[in-house]
Amino acid sequence: MTALSPPPFQAGPQAIDTAELNFARPTPAPAGGRARRWLVLYPRAIPLAIFLAIAAITALSVFAIESNARARERAVMREYAQSIAAALDRSSTSFSSYLRAGAALFASSADVRPETFDNFVRALRLDMDYPGAEGIGWLPVIETPDLPGFMAQARARQPDFPEIYPKPVATTGRIAPVTMFAPASARNRRALGYDMYSDPARAAAMAEAELARRPTASGRIVLEQEQSGNLPAFAIYTPVFRTFGADDRRLIGFVYTPFRAGEFLDSAIDRKTPEDFGVRLYDGEASTGHLLVAHSISDAASERVEEQVTIANRRLLLVVESANQHMLAPLSMVTLVFGLALASLLMLLARLLTQQAYEDQSRLAFFEEQHSIRNSLTRELNHRVKNTLANVLSILSLTRRRTSDLDEFADSLEGRIRALSATHDLLTVTDWGTTPIRAVIEAELQHFRLALDDAILLDGPPLELAPNDALSFGLAIHELATNAAKYGALSVAGGEVTIRWQMAGDHLAEVEWRESGGPPVATERHRGFGTELIEKIVAHELRQPVALDFRPEGVVCKMLVPIRRPADFRIREGV
């Protein structure tokens, strides 16, 4: 509950809302044609659609050019991979034939002596004709129980022959030590005495060679000659069988040669290799653990071609990589730039045409809207002036019938006209929109403010009234206040008027006027104009009953005021 305060003159919602004028959507003149109508209806979509269409055509063109470029690139890579694979196959086939010849020579000899081995090796010229090959060696196959006899024979021929390593045990089974190796360099001598069966990769290749009876390459290994590093290598083993009878054919050893994988691959790669190609050689599948050697490119590979290679009965995978694909081809760049420039130009042109058509249509729509608003305002002004004049005539008629003195008639009429004027001023400030109940009450009672201070108390939620309802409600508040100032609570010191309002339904507010502390209300009283104005005119205008109760302790008045939606009274075309 709050004391009466000066009315807040704040601008309310606009009485004339162009969004509610129910105007039809602006449409272009038929002479503009369908294309012009689309430009007006879709001012942003049409230029964007043109840009997207040209951009899509450009993208398809670039895609076709790039696809052809990639196809050509893959063809070059495929040809290059096939040339490397053929070179690797020639090298392995050529060396395998020499290993077969050595196996045939050693199989026909009663004993593989160092002299026989050296004469065979000198004829091969390994250091000249076979890049990557470490040399050629002889591996006799012996059983563990025969090891002492083998060592005695080997040291008789080579006094500095080392011990077998890793050292065999009773359960070792077969042993295949490196007995002879050429060329006989200090580096290669480190391999003498090494048991090939001790390494699973070597043992698997030797078992495959024995079973297939032909040269077989091993998987990835590290040469025993290497004292440091982890350079990948592989070896080719050719089995040597000797016939001891009609049905007795035994494995007596292997002729083998180790290869450094990097140099072996280098010998097969054309020195005119494109700088943007990389080459990888894998043992079987393409994974890090199976990588034999790699000539990688500096950038991440965007295109790759795989080619199967068979080296001495073992499948390897050759991978050729390219890093050129991350950049567009020159023709693609030209097509892309030209297409985007053309799309942007056409979009700009369509946007200018659309803007011009839209502005022309907006001007036409604006003139039609202004004409409609002017007509609507004229009709609304006539309607409201008639209502105001009808209220004035009703007040004048009732005042004349209830008053016999001219001065009293003039004072009563002036007060009521002022009440209408105060509410009109409030509605004008709010542009004849919705007006708060509190503002109407404060506007009608503002001339009591200085004299009565806190004698008038207001309490209620923020509810707003339609313009015509606010006029009738303000007139009722004026009559109640005038009566209280003459005969009721506002006529004496200590009197108090309390005005409360609250929602009484979905679209109704109940307003209660209650006086207290004033002179006792007479039981028999003369029925004045204010009473009839409230019970007849106000009740008729508000379309709700008004209850006036003249209690001895003070007047109590209860009114029901409609709370209507703005759309129910907003100006519309054709009103």
C-alpha cells in the first residue's frame, strides 16, 4: 500500500502500430514480370543462389581438373613403382642364379674346401656387380653331437676360426655356423662362427628354402657384421643337397648372401627420380615393424601407390609416395579464381538489381500505408470526438436537471469537464494506448496531493486499461473524490481514503474505494448527480455493475473494470 504520488508521465505503447495495421504484403506490379517479383520477395536469396550456382560449377570444374591431374600423377607413380620393382626383381634373380650355381658346385664336391670356395667367389666380382651385397658365405648344416669333429676340421683349415656363437647346448639340434665368407675383410670376419639357426627370422627363411629347394629371402634382420646401429638388412639362402645313394638326398648346407636393404633399393632406383616422390620397401605388410628401407619425402604423403615385389621366393611391398597433391594444379587455380570472381560479380549485379526493385516497391508500399493510416486516423478521430461529445452532453444534461443555481451548475460542470480533460491528457501522453490504473487515479486526484498529503492510499498490481475504459473510470474516481472532499473522509482532518484493485477474473479488475475517519454518513440523503453518473453512465460505459454502499463509517464503492488486450481496441484499417 503506497501513498498517492504525482502521476508518472511516461510514454506507453504506441496507439498506432504499423505492424497491426493488417496491410497486405507488398507485391511488385505485374509489369515487372515473374523475375522482378522474385527479386522483391527474395532480395537476399536470389543473389546468394546465383553465387552458389556459379561456385558449384567452378567447384565441379576444379574437381574434374584435379581428378585428371591425380590420375596422371598416379599413372606416373605406378610406372615408376613398376620400374623399381622390375629392377629389384632383375637384381635378385641375377644373384639367385649365381647362388644356384654355387649350390650346384658345392653339391658335386666331396668336400667344400676353402680353395674351392675362393675360386668360385672370385669369379662373381661381388664388389663390382652387386651393390648392397655384403658378400657370399657358406653355411654347413651339422648336428650338435658332430660339433667337436666339425671344429677340429675347421681349425685345421683355418687356425683362427672362432668359437660357435651363440654357444650351442645339448638341445640345440641343428647348427648352421658361418664357416666361409668372402670378401674376407676384417668387418666380414666378425660373422664367422655365427649360428644362423639361432635367429628366428634366419631360421624361418632357411626352413622355407629347404622345403621349396630354391633360393629364399629372409625377413628383416640386422647383420652380425654391424657393431653399432640398427641398419635393416635381409639375406638370401640357397640350400645345397648331396646325393649319397639312390634314395638318400641330404641337406649339407646353404650358400647365402646378406644384403644391406638401403643400398639394394638404391641400386634399383633411377637416379632421375622426381624430388617429390618417396619410396618405401616393406617386408610383407605396410607397417612400421616391417619397414626395410625408406627414402621418405619431407612433407606428409598425400598420394601413394603400392606394388608387390618378389625377392627370392619372398613377397615384399614397394610403396611410392607423392606430396604434390596438397596444392592445386595451375589450371585448377586459374579456374577457381575466375569462377569465384565471376560468381562474385554476378552476385553483386543481382544484389544491385534486387535492391533497386525492393526500394521501388518499398516506396509504393509506403505511400499506400500512409494513405491507409490517414484514413484510419480520420475515422478514429471522428469516433472518439463523437464519444467525448456524447459524454459531455450526458454530463451537461444531468447537471442541469440536478442544479438550480447557475454558479453551482458552472462549478459542477467545470469540475467534470476538468476530470475528462485530465484523463484525456494522460491518454495523449500514452498515445491513446493502454494506461495504468494507478496513473488514472493519480491524474484525477493530483489536486488533492498538497492539501491531504498521505490521506489517500493506493494499493494494487500493475494493470492497464483501454482508452475509453480509462475515461469512464477516471470520471468515476473524480465523482467519488469530489463527494469525499465535500461530505466524506477528505472533508475533515484525519480522514482517509484507500483505493485497492486486483484481478477478479481473466479479463476483469475489481477496484474498491473505501473511506474512513470522516463524518458519519446520513441515513437519509439526497441522491445527487455523482451517484447517478457512477451508477448509470460509468456502469454503462464499462459494461459492468457498480456497487455504491453509503455506510455510516464511510462510503464504499466497488467497480469492475475490463482489462482488454491491445488488439481489441487498436486502430485497424477499415475501422
